Amino acid sequence: MFFVGIDIGKNNHVASMMDESGKVIFKAFSFPDTSDGGEAFFSKLSSYSSDTASFEIGMEATGHYWLAVYSFLYEKGFIQHVINPIQTDGWRKGKEIRKRKNDTIDSVIIADLIRYGQFVETHLAGEDLFSLRNLTRFRSYLTGSVGDLKRKVVCILDQVFPEYQSVFSDIFGKTSKEILMQFPSPMDFEEIPSETLAELLARLSRQKIGNEKAGRLKNAARHSFGITFAQDSFTFQLKALLAQISFIECQIKDTDIEIASIMEKLDSPVTTITGIGKVTGAAIISEIGDISKFDSPKKLAAYAGLDASVSQSGEFEATHNVMSKRGSPYLRKAIFQAALVASFKDPVLSVFYQKKRAEGKHHLTCVGAVSRKMCNIIYAVLKSGQPYVPKA
């Protein structure tokens, strides 16, 4: 059996190989992240054995750069192990007294770690879960982008029409956005009669608002204290930002449809838990992957970074510990969002939340405690495959 370690890079990878006795067969074989590079590496291995079962290949889960190599070798039928870089760091400290670190040393250390077998392998999700993880992380990026754009819109409005937010409490509602697209500055409202503006508002809001709101808008525009110089540049930005927001919001809806389609196929019981819908559930199960890699709910909580950090030195031990936030930020965010709902909607968790509040704990501290309880529920539901039934 040969043990191969690959140090993953962005454009080039470095491989080393040793046999069962630990003898280095070759080291520092560099190959580019291309199809030709992959074939060159395959030819290098084939020169030692034509049987792919003769090799165990290890690589670190370094960003997303390892995926192409893994996919190529998977198609060739190789045995592969994807490991967390933290484990190789620990192995390096035990092997490298001089604390050296380079591509060649790293590839040899990975091969040696695989040879000894003293590692915890990163469990890779199936195609559906992998797709869900891609989609939910993309959705998180989109919603973050919308948030950034909205903050920029508010910044511009504060300068050109600061009174607008007193008229529309939700300036990013459908009616408000359309009004801003047509009338991005206070001066634009001077050119439209009150009756026409009222009719437009009524049509956009499906008759929910009209004359009263039109009067307030006209009055606010008339007495606005917004800046008037270089106004065209501000209104141009405002309209462009609003158009971007609308476009990305459509992309979010399309992403939700894709997520819902996969979730329907998987039919996961995670969505039976209070506060967990299809999107939140998709983020949770895709970030967790195979639940069997956790042998307790505490380890799941730690993976999500929802466990409490410990501060201790000598005889001192902190009495107030906060959330560690060491794990997956996507999983932590999804569970926390679900806990926000469950704290008031779930018959069991809401009682627990109120108990913590009665102890004088801050709202977010209590939701954090509910999040850890939710880890227990998620763990039990995914382990058993049975729907959640709250026991009031």
C-alpha cells in the first residue's frame, strides 16, 4: 500500500508518497490545477501500480481548491481522505521540531498522517446535500448583498431627502421603492399634482394608501432639508441601487425555488422542528452533512460554535462564559434564526426561554441557550429520522 499526501494550492499542487514502512518513495511532485496536470499526476502514480486500490490519498480541505483534485481522483477510483488542516498542524508539531513549513514538508506530513490513520476524516455530503450547501451559502451571500445595498440607500436618503423615512416606515416596501424610482429627490415631487400622486400610491399599494400619504409626501418634500448641490449624482446612485436590490431579490426567490425542490426530494424531518422552514432546514442539514459523524448533541453544538467558551487560568475560572463561535458560521446562523422563532412559538422551548428571562438574562443570551437546546432536538430528529413532536 502506498500513502500519498497532496498539499493543495490555488494554481499548483504538490504531492509526496511513502510506503507502509514510512519510506518516502517520491516527494515534491508538483502538478498544475488543470486536466493535463491531473493526468500527469495519474501517470506518476500509475508508474508504481496500475491498481488504484494500492493507494490511499490524503489532502486538506483547503478552501474550495481541493474539490477539483478530489473530483478528478474520484472518477479514477482512488481511495481518498479529506482532513481538517487543524489535524495536520497538530501532526506537524509532533514531527517537525524546527517548526518548518513548506509545500514539500506538508505533503510528506499528510502522507504520514494517512499512513498512521490517526485522523478524523471530513465527511463529504451526497450530491443533493452538497448542492443545498452551495445554494444556501449563495443565498446567504445574496441576502448580505441586499443588506449592504440597503444601507447605501439609507445613507443617500439621509443626505438628499432625510424626511422620507418619516413618511414610509418601510422604505424598501414595494410601493416605497417604486415611488423612489420615479421621484428620487424632493424636487421631483413638486412637478406632480397631489391628486395624481394619490392615484399612483393607491394603484401601487392596491388601494391601501392614497390621499393622506400623498399629502405627507408633498409636505415633506416641500420642507426638506436635504442637500441640493450635486443632486443628480445622488439620485443616479439611488435609482441604480434600488434596481440592484430588486434584481437580487428576484435571484433570492429563484434560489428559494431551487432549494425547495431539493428539500422536497430529500423529505427531511428537520423541517418539522418549530422555527425551521425549508430554507433554514436546508442550511442546517447541508452544513451538518452526515449526522453520524457526531456521537452526541454536545459535539453538534460545538461544531456549530454554540457551545460556551471556557476561560480558566490556574485557580481562576470565569463565571461568565460566552458562545465560542468556533464552528460553522452558516450552521450557527441558521440554528440561531430558528431559535428566535422557537423561543416564542414552541411550547417547550418558549417555557425554557421565559425561565431564562425570569433569571434576568438578556434576550440574546436566552436565545443562545435555546439554540443549544435546539441542537439536541436537531440531533435526535436527524438520528432517528422521525418528525419532531414537542412535549408540552
